[in-house]
Amino acid sequence: MRRLDARVAAVIRIEAVWLAVEPLDMRCGTEAALARVVNVFGSARPHHAYLFANRRTNRMKVLVHDGIGVWLAARRLNQGKFVWSKDTGATLSLSRAQLDALVLGLPWRCIGEAGVITVL
């Protein structure tokens, strides 16, 4: 069973995670989400994940290009909201630790270099 898990994980390898600031209509499917990725990021690159939230930031869609095709996943919080960037027109790159925090609804901006304390 362990070998199968490793092969499945290798299929959906993610090397970079990108966050789009503008909201996405959560009714859209794979084709519309892919069109938005190309429109916002210029292209859908293999092994990259692209994250979008709805206006209320309580739902998220993630489109991943695995090198062969695309995967579209959705996540909904039962309570609270995702911590989302408010920079209009911007796209952000996230680390794996920031992605893990984001999908749980935690303040991901404080993780990594952004969380370094330099002044006492």
C-alpha cells in the first residue's frame, strides 16, 4: 500500500503555489478556472497550483496542472474565512508551509520570512 501512495503523490507534484487576489465565481468548472489562470497568470505551468477564493473568502478552488492534464479541487470552511490578500490586481507565490496554513484558515502571512522578528 505504501508504494501506491508514493506513486499517487508523484502524479500531483506541486513545485509552486500561486494565489490570485481577485475573487472567482465558485460555480465555474475546470475550463472556466483554467481560462482564469491563463488570464491572470499568463499560462498554466506544469506542477504549479493556482488558488482562487470567492468574494466572501469562505470557499476556495485550486487548479493544478500535473504535466498531463488539470485537477480542480474545492474547499469550504464551515466557520470563518480564509485569510486572503487584499492587494488588487496582484498575484502571490506561497511556500508549502503557507499553503498548509491557508487551507486550514490560519494566518499564513506570518509563516516563513514574513514571520521573522527583526525589532524588539
